[in-house]
Amino acid sequence: MIVAPLAHVTRSGFVEGVHHGSAIALDPDGQILLSHGDPGAAMLPRSSLKPLQLLAMLRAGLKLDGELLALAAASHSGEPFHLAGVDRILASAGLTEDGLQNVADLPLGADERLRWLREAKPPTRRAHNCSGKHAAMLVTCRQNGWPEETYLDPAHPLQRLVVDTVADLAGESVAALAVDGCGAPALAISLTGLARAFGRLASAAPDTPEGRIADAVRDHPEWLGGTDREVTELLRGVPGLIAKDGAEAVYAAALPDGRAVALKIADGSDRARQVVMVALLRRLGVQEPGLAALAERPVLGHGKPVGAVLAVDFTGF
């Protein structure tokens, strides 16, 4: 994979570090507006793929709406309302946490994780950030009469449908299959395909499965991430936007007219991900006031800001 500089880390006037990666921006028709690095190379979107996995479930007849639909596409922080939502998804089909096959974990959110540690609470499957997706997968299987014990198997009817759905929305074949951190299949596509898929979700009619997912993400951003998560702040800051973050510093977003962006920081560090996303959205012409606070990340010296993580200037691309 060919990578290019995406962000600089400055300290007291020095460029202390550089984050490399790839990025893509598409116009409403899916044509390339900006290409940086190698966005056509296959990569693993990780949790940025969850809205597309959810689309496969809706196409299979999954019956969820509102905040529970957003939770099914979430990498949630494990706050009490998230865990209660997972229980509600499972209960809708007479299921319990015992059927989940994601790994057990502590909550992803720092404050909630610390609280669990102080209270010596053990890891659970419900607390894992992917439990909303897994609960929805399990419910989809029950509603279709598909095997529930093997729902993570790449050969399972649900996972085959996910592959077909991702290829359909991305406009390209899935290049490879891997195993995600939660145990579900991780599918490889390009950043270009990921952006194209998000553009199609964001611009879909409200009465379609794609449009229902987009509206759920817009209306319930705290269910997609958490009350203090970067992706939640981004969704709140740009009306009409849909977005989803993923492990190893992947990020995708799209606007209602179909304009879309996707990026990956090559070293997997999350600290540059949000500032690069803001720069890409501004390159698309988004100038919402809510973006200003997300446009840079401070670098501290002796507890005070002495520099910042700053995105490269994309205006020349």
C-alpha cells in the first residue's frame, strides 16, 4: 500500500511526528474529488463496516427501529443505556446474552471502564462494544430460522449475505476475509468502495433500509458511539451527516447529497483520525461551526498546549 502524509504532530514549533495513510473524497455522483495515498488498495474497514453489515440484516428482515437500529451499527461505549439496549434487542426475539458469541470485555468508554474496574465487575459479552451488532445478528438468525450457534461462520447464510451486501453498496468485490476482534468476519474492501457505500446510505430515501440506517445514525448519535465519543461529537456537529469510526484508525462519513469521505491512518493511531476527517469534510465544502473544536488535537507540554495534531492541507488535491 502506498501511503502519504495525512497529519503532522507539532510541538513548540517543531514537527515532531507525521501520520501517514490514505484518504478519498467523492462527489454526489461517486466521482473522485480527492485522492491521497492509495485509497484503491484493499484494507479492513473494521467497525466502519457495521452500517453495511446492518443493511444485510435489514434486507434479511430484521425488525429494529430508532435507537436500537443505531445500536446495531455501533461500537458503543458500554454505558448503562447501551447495555439495556442490547438486552432489548435480544428480548425482541426471546434471546439472552448467553447466545452472544462475541468475546467478553469491559466497556470501551474510559469512564465506564474505570467504574467497572473500581467495582471489580468482570468482563461480559454485553459490555463489548460490538454487542449491539452481535445481538442483531442473533435476532436476524432467529427470525429467519438460520442456525444460531454458527452465526459467525463465514459460510453461514447471514455472513454470505453480508459479503453480497457489502459488494453491492461498495461497487466492488470483497477482496479478502479476516477475523475481527469481536470474532465476526472482517471484510476487505478499498477506501474508495467504503466511501461509495456511505454515500449511498446517506443519500437513500427514508423509506428504504439504507435510509432507515442513515436516519437512525443521525437521530441517535450517542447510541452509535457514546455520550463523549469523537464520532458522536462529529455527528452532532454536522446536521445530516452519517459517520462510523473503526479500529486501526479507519473513518468514513457521508452527507445527504451523497458526498462522502473515507480515510485510514496507516499506523493505526486514532489521535489523527478526527482532525483528518474534519479537513476532508471541509474540502467537501462543509463549514459547520461545530467542526472548529474538532479540527485539531492539542499536544501538551507541562500540562499546557504547546502544539497540535494538524491535518495536511488538502486544498491542493
